[in-house]
Amino acid sequence: MSLSTSEKLKVELRGHTALVTIDNPGANTWDTESLPALKNLVEKLNDEKKVYALVLTGAGEKFFSAGADLKLFADGDPITAGNMAQFFGEAFEALADFRGVSIAAINGFAMGGGLEAAMACDIRIAEEQAQMALPEAKVGLLPCAGGTQRLSWLVGEGWAKRMILCGERINASTAERIGLVEEVVGKGEALERALALAEQVGEQSPTSIAFCKRLVHSGRNTVLAAGLQGERDMFIELFSTQDQTEGVNAFLEKRKPVWKNG
């Protein structure tokens, strides 16, 4: 039985670790096929008693994941927006609630929904050349897959505002300094380090780990629930504005947007 329902998510079982690779050339973007596949995959891994840890990485050397394919939003269709927001929410919330320990091996650019996927993991290991951002407001959108909620929780409100409201892109060393990633390694070394950490997980009781994780998350999840739904609602609301259409199409046409503020 294949664990993944999509060729855009490759899965390899290595002992007690499931290695999941985002493989959607050329920027490992998420779409209406890979997001439901991630949710389905995590549900299957939750039922696999021999799997204690999940390592998530991107195929190739340049991108962990660049997030959503903006071509999906070019026509400003709120139905498409609603569907994508729901897919993102269900997939990344399933990832965040994975029974075992999830580790993101950030091997390149982690932008938008790519960074949100990494933030849904328990631990993040970044390679020295990696860059991270939540640039949605630059194209008239907003982070709708946990970005406004999980980033604030990880790095504090000030840095979350710098990244989201000012569109600031950060490098790996800054990400480590502010607490967005737990460790920085050399180019090409993130996967090896993430797998080593996953091996450490395998030395502990998976039942104890599951209980501990639920307790660590207990207070945070109470606060996050309303915020995560709010992200999806406001993301869809943006599709009734001129700025959403202008922002996305300006990006696709490689020009500066002319904001209408409405």
C-alpha cells in the first residue's frame, strides 16, 4: 500500500522515521493535489505504530517550498480562495497534530506556505543558505495556513510584524537568533541532521512522546484555534478587494503593484 496519494509527496520509511519530500518542480509549491495528500499521509502515519518521527524536506537544492502557486489566484475567484484556504488549514493542522515528532529540514527557500509548513513541524533545521519569509501582503494576500499565529508564537510579536507587515525576508542565522529555527547547518546537511534527531526520538517511548507533545501544545492550541479560522475567513474576504487582484497579477506580470487600498 502506497502511503502517499500524490507523486508530489515522496515518502520513504527509514526505521522508525518517515521521510517526506515535497517534490513539485520547480519551486515545490503546494496545490489542490498535494495539500489533501499531506493530510491523508499524516493520518496514515498516525496509524503506523512503527513510525515515531516525520522528517519533511524539499526536493532539489534551491527550494524547501515556495508556498502556493499564485496562478491559482489570478482570477480573484473567492471559491478557489476558500478551497485553497481549507486545504492549507486541514493539511498543516494535521501536520502540527502528528502523533510523533515532526522535523523540517529546510534545504532552501521557505516562503509563504512553505514556511508555514515548516512552522507546523515541531523542530526546524535550516541550511546556512536558506531564506525565509511570509511575503503574502506584497501580493495583496495574507498567510492563511497558520503564519500569523505560529510565527508570533515562535518569535514574538515584534519579529512577526517585521516579517508579515514589513515583508522582511530573513536568512538562516537570523532565523536561529530569533527562535524561528532551532539549528543552522552547512549546505546540504539539513536532512542528515534532521534524520539524526529523528533517531534520538526513536530511543524514547512513542507513547510518552505523544503525551508530552499534547501537553506542550495544550495551552497554545486553545489560543490558536480561533486565530487559524480567522486567517481563513480574512483570506477569503481579501478576494472582494481590488488590491488582491492587482497584487497577484502584478507579481505574475513582473511589475510593481499600484495599490487601491480597497
